Amino acid sequence: MWSILKGEWHKLRRCQILLVGIMALTLCPVAQYGVQLLINPELQDQSFDFLKLFANVIWGNTQIFLPISLVMIGGWLIDRENTNDTMKNLLTVPVSYLKLLVGKLIITVFLSLLFGIYSVVITVLTGSIAGLDGLSAAVLLRQGVQVIVAAFNTSLVCMPMILIFGQMRGAYLGGSLLTFFLGYCILFFKRGFLLSAYPFSAALVLAGFDMRAYNGAMQDPSVLLALAGMAAVLVLTVAILLLSHPSKKAVNSKKKKAKKGRGRHHT
């Protein structure tokens, strides 16, 4: 598995879509502060501080920027094997297709953690340049951990979409747009079961995010329902993994290579 992870990590160097995620997460705190500056009169009396900027970044990352970026990048890691016709070569190596997909998912989750750390750094820089108050070691630690946990949870929620659209040739961009829509739906669940159990809501609830302040929740979310929602996502991910199989073209190419190999061995 380590060799798979190492190989997948090196492939990210050629992933130009990675730049999209980096730019999106750079713009997130800037955009969040800019929008608040335009529409929120609270900024005039300096009540908009680092705490609110961090909360806005968590909300923006989970609702928009991370779902789009992670599904694009994770889907690309899977799709490129079929697009570049390299899957047939990978299948000749004694590594199962299941392990290959798991390796790509692990790399995507690890990348989400790096994105979380990156978001913390960019948020601090943005707030410092804007002259916001309220930054302390305690705030940085507490809010920074919340950003990273929310990013990790969001990556788990995105895994089924990565697997489904990554294995549909050329569909990962469409999958990222659909995932954006699913993330945006957080706004519509303000009470009841879906407030807590809807996967993108669960990602925020389990990170300790204040849902009342950002999606207008009319009741406190349930951590137990959020855990159930996240568990359902993981079960769905495992089911998709078990049902996944390489394309017929790659399998046929593998068989042809095996036959040629046996022929050379006998001669």
C-alpha cells in the first residue's frame, strides 16, 4: 500500500487541477471578508473579528470550495488511468483494483488535511492584512483545529462522489459541480433529521460548528444523528468500492499481456 500511496502522491505533481483547489482556498477568506465588508454594517464598529472570519471560512470551505476541489482532484486521479490508458499496465502489477482505489482515496483525504492547514494560514494572513482583532494563541488553536477537522470530514463525505464520477470517463468535472450543489443544500435543512444527518451538515456538526448562525437552524443539531449520517457515507463508500471493477478494455489488455508473457516463457 505504501508504494501505491507514494506513486499517487507523485502523480499530483502533474495535476493542474490542484492549482484550482489552491486558488479557491486562497480566495475563500478574501471573498468571505470582501462580502462581509460590502453587506455587513458590523464591520464598521469592528465587531467582525478573527472568530467570525474563521467561521466564514469553515462555512465556505465545506459548502463550496472543498467539495468542488476534492471531487475534481480525486476524480482526476482515478479518471486519468483510463484516459491515459495506463490502467491496463497497473493491472499487470500484483495490486488489486480495490487497493488502487483505496490508495487514491487516502491521498485525497491527506490532501484535504493539507488544504485545511493551508486555509488556516491564508485566513490568518487575510485577517492580519485587514487589521482584524481577536487573534490569540487560543483562538488560532481552537479555530485552526475546527478548520482542519471540517476539511477532513468533508473529504469523507466526498468519497462516494469521487469513486462514482472518477470511474465514469471524463465525468469528474460534472461530478464536482453536482457535489457543489449537494453542499449548497445545507442551507435548506434548518430542522429535523436532515439538519444533523445530511452528510455535509454532519461534517460541520461533528467539527463543532454553529449551525444556527450560518444556515439559520431553528434547533440544535444532534451529534448522534451526525455520526449516523457520516457512518452511512462510509458504508456507501465501502459498498461502491466492493462493486467497482476496471473497464473491460483494461481487463482485456491485461489478459493479452498475460498470454504474450506465457508465450515468451515457453519459447
